[in-house]
Amino acid sequence: MLPISRSLCRAGRGARLSARRTDVSSFLIRRQSSLSQSSDAALPLAGYRVLDMTRVLAGPYCTQILGDLGAEVIKIEHPTRGDDTRAWGPPYAPYQAGSDHQGPGESAYFLGINPSLIYASITGYGQTGPYAQRAGYDVMVEAEFGLMHITGSRDGPPVKVGVAVTDLTTGLYTSNSIMAALLARAKTGRGQHIDVALSDCQTATLANIASSCLISGKRDSGRWGTAHPSIVPYKSFKTKDGDVLFGGGNDKLFGILCDGLGRPEWKRDPKYSVNSQRVANRVELETEIEKISVLKTTHEWLDVFEGKGMPYAAVNDVQDTLNHEHTRARSMVVELEHGECGPIRVVNTPVKYSESKPGVRTAPPTLGQHTDEVLGGLLGLDGDAIEALKHAGAVR
């Protein structure tokens, strides 16, 4: 047994149970006989219960998605320290005065028994193969399976992506696979085991670069920074106060860029008039564009190209992103009341449905917040039995 929290989930949003023994890579899904929250009955996964025994990011991100879609998620954590990410700070959301919790606060980073169960396992390298027993975090998989090699500036060293993108991609693949397994179970009545590896998901998302290598038999073309190996201009350029990205993805869009930059003659220049020539003369053209881009601020360039039909964007930091007018208009940041930390803001679920309204349904629970509720309500243990488990250190 373990700390328990009842997740409706958010990389930790959900019911939390702290308990002694935890499989760090697995979760089970089954259909509930009744809905625990009738107001959520219209959500796509309402009525499904998920037992989450994962940790860190890939698995919790998967169950966060399932929870936002209506599933009840019960997360199992270590009884004393909880999920590893609870200690990954700063920053921390500080506890309010009067809270029973001590410490810096909540981390911001934070089938045999039943043949109808859907049992998903997430590991670094999968259940089979020569690396099956190897431990691995996101960054190790980024390094060994191609992503780090193609990420970074043209003449710079390999770099990792700014977020744990392989973990996140794995969570997305897993949540999608679980929902496919639910559809299969509706036809066959049987569940199945889903074996998900970070290494496989990373390889799959090499996408067009992997295809190019497979077809050509050659090695990839390396790192391109914000540029594209076969489209020019398609990168960020310095401005008077920052950076702006121009996407001249075809000859027509390049013409719009030329007009906006005040260089309409480039459209007729044989060195630049078609993309193949722009690729051949990449360095010269990009240098000429940046001589012009630094003469205006980023927002001045945004005004120049507004409504013209060419893709363009400011290069924003994360705080600018969270406060962006489009982010606000799409309700991508919401405020919740946290029982120990007070009001907190979190990122919302990104997909909008016409008939359902998935979203953040509860604040991230504290370690063991729902132990009594889950053991008593779901397993039927009385107060004395629960206290005995706590005294023995089996649960928190």
C-alpha cells in the first residue's frame, strides 16, 4: 500500500495516496460502475478510474490528460518523500499561514486479476530489447536517440530541448494508446498491456528527418538552430529589441516578406526568386535580411506583417507567453484555490470540445491528502485500520 491522492489530475492533480510499494512506471484503467462527480458526466472519460503508479513526468503527464478528460485518477506515491518532482524546486508555492504542512511549499515542477483491465507501462527503453533493464531520464533518451544531435545552433554543440519533450511526447502517446485500447475493449471485452518506451516515442518523433535518412541512406544534416535545412528564409532574425521569426515557406510568401522589408527587387533577383536558389544563397540572403530587421523593434515588425498572410512571430519568453493576449483569450491559464497554498495559477488543458468542457478540475493535491478517503471509500477500511497502516508506515 502507499500516500494516496484522488486525481482529476494535473501532473499531480488528483487523488494522492502515499504507500510503501510503488511500481514507478505503470497504471491501470477500468470502467467505474457509477460516476463520482455527476457534474463531470459529460466529459469523454467520465466513469473511468485510473490507478497511477508512475512518477516524474511522462506517466503523470499522461494521467493528467486522462484526468482533464474526466477520468478519476488515484495516484500512488512514496509514503515519506512522495513523487521525485515534489523536491524539484525552486520555485515552490509557499504554504499559507496556519497550514499543517511544513517545508518550502509544493514544488512547481511537480492483467492477471481482471482481464478487462488496461495496463500501461512507461519505461525509458521498453519491456524488451538490450536496454530493457537500463534506467533512463528524458535527457538520456534525447541524447542517444537523435534529438539532441539535431538541436542547437549550426556551429554549436548538441543541446537538449528547453522542456522534457520526450517525456511529454511519451505521455501523449500513452494517453492516446489508452483511449484506443478502451475502444478495442468495447469491441472485444478484453483489456491489454501497453508497453511504452521513451526511446520508441523519441525515434517516432524524428519524423521527416528520420524519413530523409532512411531514404537517402546518409546521415542527417545536423543542427540548424531556428532555421530549416530546405526552406529559406525560415528562421529568427535580430530586431532592435529582441528577435522575430519570418516564415517565407514558399515563393509567394517570400514575395510578401520582400515587400514588407522594403526590398521588392529581391522577388526578381535570380539568386532569390525561387526557393532552391535561396537555399543555395542562404548565408548571403539571411545576412541581408538581418541588416534590415535590426532597424525596427519586434512589435514594429509584427505591425508591418499583420494581415499580410505570411507567417511571422515574436520570439517570446515564458512569462510573455503566459500573459499573451491570445493565451488569455483561449483560457490557457486558470486560477485555482489550493487548500494549503491559496490561489495558484496553472496551465489549462489545450483542446477545446464542442460538447464537453475538459479542464483543470482540482488543484494539485498534497502528499497523502486523500489516503483516508480512498482507503475508506473505495476499500471499505475503517478508521482504526487506516490508522494502523499509517502507524506501520505503510501509508501516509
